[in-house]
Amino acid sequence: MGDADTLFRLAALNTDYASCIDADRLEDWPGLFLEHCLYKITTADNHRRGYAAGVVYADSRAMLTDRVAALREANIYERQTYRHIVGMPALRPAEAGEIAAETPFLVVRTMRDGRMDLFAAGVYLDRVREDSGRLRFAERLVVCDSSRFDTLLAIPL
Amino acid sequence: MGDADTLFRLAALNTDYASCIDADRLEDWPGLFLEHCLYKITTADNHRRGYAAGVVYADSRAMLTDRVAALREANIYERQTYRHIVGMPALRPAEAGEIAAETPFLVVRTMRDGRMDLFAAGVYLDRVREDSGRLRFAERLVVCDSSRFDTLLAIPL
Amino acid sequence: MGDADTLFRLAALNTDYASCIDADRLEDWPGLFLEHCLYKITTADNHRRGYAAGVVYADSRAMLTDRVAALREANIYERQTYRHIVGMPALRPAEAGEIAAETPFLVVRTMRDGRMDLFAAGVYLDRVREDSGRLRFAERLVVCDSSRFDTLLAIPL
């Protein structure tokens, strides 16, 4: 698999990922991860300092599924719309059988009354593996530029 | 034509599309559509409810050309600058001879005095066909996250 | 080298470029340019009028390196974070041995207190060449949509 193919498959994975969240198909989102995985939302400051804890932390697909169920229960998701704009992935050195990539992202939020704001910006640090014929996340660290989070960050980024 | 090639050609079409609008080459914009086509700007709410009407609606290249002429006449276009940031297309199931894709977009507006704001965000739902050696839109639905439109939406998105 | 390959290598160059700035690896940034190069930040208005002068101007890699040193000295860089979101490049007609491309960009700034704003939007007009096995910029014109600049534009875009 050449670099161009790899980048394309990564870009397609990122598009699927964003689409699950932005089109409110949250139930499909955990399936983009391996069963044993790491999903973490953290800040650039904390990532730089090597803090393991995240604002959001899940280490299995089952935890991600639970998270989606909780979001549906709380019913806070429907009040606004998110739109991910995701840049091209940059390949990084990786272990055998894995692809490592760094990908910038921006999330714009639209409120019910039409107001739009910049919700989050940052970089995805990913480890991705082939699994049953498609790429899935072994690890996605969502490193946010901002250190200020509001409760809405219950929502996947 | 492999998926990677298809995605690249779609990405190039999207770049041309954005460039026509952002570089004020509006007269080139209708040429990116087939003669018989559908161009519609609508809201996520209305799209979900299946409403056929759009904030903007054109079903032929000639109508798009008329629209550009009207914009030039009204001379409202020159007062601000638009910048489309368009994500990677996600391929969707399509009829034979067509490509279907879903592509997120964000439009930033810069006013004459330098102020910038988020003008629109949403997703393009496209059906694309080969025509005289290049891809053209059979259909572009511009589904906006926001339900609030101002008159500026006379401008193509 | 086919168009798809070219686009991918350009996209990877753009990602590297953005990553140097956004991840505060400014010292790596001049290496993305040829020794004899042109780097200019200008406005759409001035570019249209054919003004040669730029808000920022450098015509060698050494000047870019000096610029980074000055930024480090002034220590103004660390107070905020930038995030480039860069679109797909559109290929343009080029001289033999060169690739010419036009690429939209958006830069979001995050302040130390968490506030985010739209910092800059515009288009990169690039001439790129193969040099020692990788692509480097012979010329990057950063054409900003806004004509209003503040002192922060000491920072590369």
C-alpha cells in the first residue's frame, strides 16, 4: 500500500468519523474503533506535560458505546449542530502493522437560533490498523488547542 | 477508475468550484454543472423533513447563468470576500455512471473593513457525472447547518 | 508523476508547513523552502493591483531563518496557538520542472484564556520544485482576504 493510498484511506476514515458525529449517527461512531482502543480528549498543555488523564477517556469500544447511550439519555446532543472540517493527514513513523498520523481539525457549532461559533480546534494523533478489511482506530488522541472546556465536551470531537 | 482517483477528481472539482466563487470568477461557475442539473441551497431541518423547496433553486445551467448575471447587476457581490474550506469527499452509493458524494464545507466571510465571520457551514450532497472528459455536477444540494439566512444568500455557496 | 500523486505530495507539503507553525516547530519551517525563494504575505487588494511589496517579504531561506530567530527573541509567539486548516491544492499551469498550485487556507487562533477567533483566511499561490528528493517552495505568496493586519502578522501564515 503506497503512501497516496494510505492517505486516501485515512482521509476516508476521517470523513466517516466526522459524518457520524455531524449527521447525528452517533451509534455508528464506536464501530470506527478497534475493540481494544484508546480514545482521549485532552489539551495541548496537558499533552505536552505528559498527563495521562483526559477530559474524556475511554479504553474500549464498549465504553464508547456506553458514552453514546448516555448522550442519548441526556438528550443534550440535539440542541446544536457540529461540523468537522478535517485537514489532510500527515503520516508519522509507526510500528509494524500500524499507521500513525497527525491531522488538524476544526469544529464549528451552529446553535438552534442560527448563531455559529468556533467550538474546537486542534489535532488528532492517531494510530490506525487494518481490521476485517477496513481501517479502524487503535488510538485517537484529540489534542485541543484550547484549555477551556465547557460541559458540552461530553460530545465526541 | 479506482476510489483514490475518483476522490481526487472530486476534490479537484470542489476546489474549482470554490475558486470560482472565492476568486470572483462567478461566470465560470455554471460550467461546472451539467446542462440539466439541480442546484439547491436548503437547511438541514428542511432537508430532513423532505421539503423540495430550497432557499435557492435552479434546475438548469441556464438558470445558474441567469443568477450570476443578476448578481453582477445587483453588484452586491463585491462588498465582501468569501473563502470556502472544503473537506474530503466521502463516497456514497450511486447509480451506474454516477458518483455520489457527501462533502463538508465551511465558508468564512471577510468584510471590507477586515472583520471576518463564519458565514455558512454544512454539507454538499452531490451527484456527479463524466461529461466531455471532465466531472460535472448533475446535482448539488447545499445543506446548511443553520436555518437562519440573510439576503446575502443570493450568493452561491 | 500523475496528477493524483502530485496533489498528494503537495497536500503532504502543506501539512508539514502547517505543522511547523502550529506545533511551534518554527525552526523547521525555512527548510520547506528552496535556498533561493520568495515568501510574501500580501492582501488580495494589493495582489490584484500588482503591488510587489508585501506585509512580510523574504527572498531567501536565510531570511526566513532570521525571521524565526527574531520571533524567538521577541518571544511573542508563545502567547497563542494557531491552527491551519488547509484545503486541497488546485493545480495551475506551470513552467517545466515546476508545479504551480493555488490552495485555500484558514487560520484559527486560540488565546491563552481559551478564546478562539478567525485569524486569517486566504489563498496560497505556490510554485514548488523537487529538491533533494522532496518538494520545496520556490515561491509561496500568502494572499489574505483581509486588508487589516495587526502586529501579530510577524508570525508566518
